Amino acid sequence: MNADLITLRRAGVVFGAVPALVEIDLTLRRGDRLALVGANGSGKTTLLRRLHGLIDGPGERTLHLCERGRPPVMAMLFQRPFLLHLSARRNLTLALWLAGVPRDERRARADAALERVGLQTLAQRSARALSGGQQQRLALARAWALRPDVLFLDEPTASLDPSAKREVETLIDEFARDGVTLVMSTHNLGQAKRLASRVVHLEAGRLVVDLPVDRFFRDTLPPAAAQFLKGELPWTT
Ligand SMILES: Nc1ncnc2c1ncn2[C@@H]1O[C@H](COP(=O)(O)OP(=O)(O)OP(=O)(O)O)[C@@H](O)[C@H]1O
């Protein structure tokens, strides 16, 4: 099985006349826990979306085939989950229906996913009536139910209190241990340290650092990345 999942070659994104990503070369490999860091507007979300294929642009994006010649299954988690005014379980069965999962499997997969994130007792509760942390766990359950090879996370804990943040981080860590490849954007370098194996630093749409996590925090980085690290570190808990 190919260890590479997605490759970008000189990939960009342009909004109107404004380049948001410029000539990115990056290969996502199975088992990566890739954190995208950088200042506001540096292109983290845009890179997540370009890797996922939600937006296109100049350059190349290659999806490498997994076993039995299928492309990698991908799921995305946003900072604020988009949930419908339906029960928690129905939000999951609907996502599984959209993904083409046969009717007789949906209920069991939804319930297994709810249990996976500790929400089995709230299966009937309206998703919109759940707390922020529970909603994010439900969104994680929805992603997990799709059995993704790659999970994209866009600042997954940015709007959560510390205890909900810990719960969500624990689940993300467990998913990675189960074999899900992660790509997450984060402003929280502490989170990158806790969850990531590899860190990419973006600056004005360009990839300026791509290092294993221990080297990112140890090596001498290019000046802008070093400055970013210095500025962010007091706020990393
Ligand atoms: N839909 C859009 N239309 C126009 N410009 C956009 C759009 N989305 C992003 N941009 C611009 O692209 C650049 C990169 O934005 P992006 O959201 O990827 O940055 P980011 O690093 O994720 O920022 P933040 O940390 O604030 O979330 C910014 O200049 C932003 O204003």
C-alpha cells in the first residue's frame, strides 16, 4: 500500500487577484499528524481546503490510491460544527446516507460512532441543544463514522472551554492512534506539541518550514517563523 496519500506540487489558490497560497510542495503520508501553523491570514484554512480538494487553483494535486485501488476517504471538521435541527443520531445517519452507506448499516454505524465519542445517551437529543463541546464531539463522531483515511481539522478546539478542549483533543489523539491521518490548522502551539508529529509553518501563503514536531520546537527556524514562535508561546496552554 502506498504510504503517500496526497501530494501538492507548486499548488496555489488565488482569490480574485489575491494569491492566498503560493507554490506549495507538500506530501501527506499515511500516519502523519500534520499541524499547520502561522499568523492570521497566512493560508492555513486555504491549505486545508486545497489538500481536501474543496478548492482548486494553479499547480497539481494528486490523490494516491489506497488498497483495492480506491482513493483516500476524507472528512473535515470545522471550528464550529454545522449541525442540523435534528437528533444527534439523525445528523449521523443523514451524513452516512449522503456518503452512500446502505440503509441497513446506517443506524449501527451511527450508534457505534456516538458511543465512540461518549454521546450514546444523547442520541435522541436535538444536536443544536447540545453544549459546544458536545457538538464538536458529535461532529467528530460524524467524521469518524465515515471511516476516513484523512481527517482535516480547522481549528477544532478554538471555541471550546479548557475541559471540552481536552476531551476533543483526547478523541483526536485516539483517532490518530486508530490509524487516521490528521491535518489540522491551529493557533495553539501547545496543541501542535501535544497532537502533531509534523509541523508546517505558513507565511503569507508560502510554506516556509516543514519539520518533525520535535525539530520545529528545537531547531533554529527562519526569522519570521522564529518570531512567530516567540510571540505565540506564552499563549499555548
Ligand atoms: N473566500 C475567500 N475570498 C477571498 N479571500 C479569501 C477567502 N478565503 C480566504 N481568503 C484570503 O486568503 C488569505 C488566507 O486566508 P486563510 O483563511 O486561509 O488564512 P488562515 O491562516 O486560516 O487565517 P486565520 O488564522 O485567521 O484563520 C487571507 O488573506 C484571506 O483574507
